[in-house]
Amino acid sequence: MKKKTFEEVMKESPVTYEIYANMVDDGNRYEISDGVLELTSPSPMFIHQYICHEMQVILNVSCRSEFIIVPSPIDVILSNTEVRQPDIVMIHRSRISIISKRGIKGAPDLVVEITSEHSRRRDKVQKRSIYAKYHVPEYWIVDPSNFTLEQYVLVGDRYELADVYAEDDTILSKTVPCSSFSMNEIVRNLPVTPEMLE
């Protein structure tokens, strides 16, 4: 199959995972939202990447024996017309069968999105709705502007806000019981002051 450019794919309706997977690699990151190709935010800022890395390190220490922990970019293929790239994905080792050559086919146990001014609305409204629709059991939204973590837990077909963690609050999860850390642990070793990043 001939690889298509972004412009060619934008003319497709709906955009399916097969079309997306056969795009020319132009260096950008995309997601598919209900059959529509979307360019993700500009390259992540330093604080975004730092928090993502630190969270992955901490989760690996306590959870790697039970969970596969994967940072973005990784395709989470929720359906043929819904493909997302969360910042961190956790999959229980008993569900390793959802990992494929191309990405993750189905709902992970937990997804993490680290917001930015460009993605805040998409993360808190659109993605929250999508992850609930496809039955991702737990969703964390980390906000670097105030160093908080919002924990959403699936109840039926929708998320309920279980807790908001800040500073030394210990982040606990029934979905990921090995998790036990605080936002202060994440930002403790930040090499610059938060003010320098504004």
C-alpha cells in the first residue's frame, strides 16, 4: 500500500487505523478522534517531559513486576477510528495479550495525560469522555501549572473524580495498588525553579 501524506489522509472520511498506520512519517504526532485525524500539540515543554520521565521512573520502581509501563509515543488503538497516544500507559501483566507489534489494541488499565495550555481542554473534556467510553478503568490528569494530579475512576460508563492530589498527598489507586508516591516526589529534583519555566 502506497503511503499517504497528511494532506491526502485529511481527505479520507473516516480515517481508520490502517490509513493512519500507512501515513508518510512527517515527524509530527497524530491521534484519530472518531475517524478524524488530529495533530497533537506542539513538541512538549521541558516540564511536561520531566514529569513524564519522573513518573515513569517512580512507577517502574514500585509497579514493574505487576504492570507494563510505557511512555508516549505509543498508539493505543481503542477502535478502528479511535487511536490515542497517552503520555503514560499501564497494562497489568495478566493482560499482556493486548500488546501488539503496532501498539496497544484495547483499553489499558490506566492512562496518564500531562496537560499543557494547548491540551488542557482536550485532556479534561474530550479525552476523559473517550477513555470512559472505551472502558479504561482509571485516568490521571497531571497539571504542571500547579503540580496536581486528578484521579478519575470509571463507574459504569463514566468517570467520577476520585481525588485531587497535591504536595505530599500520597497517590493511591485500587486499579494500580502498587502506586504510592506524591507530587512532591515528582518535582523534588526539578533542576530549575517552576518560575523559570513560565
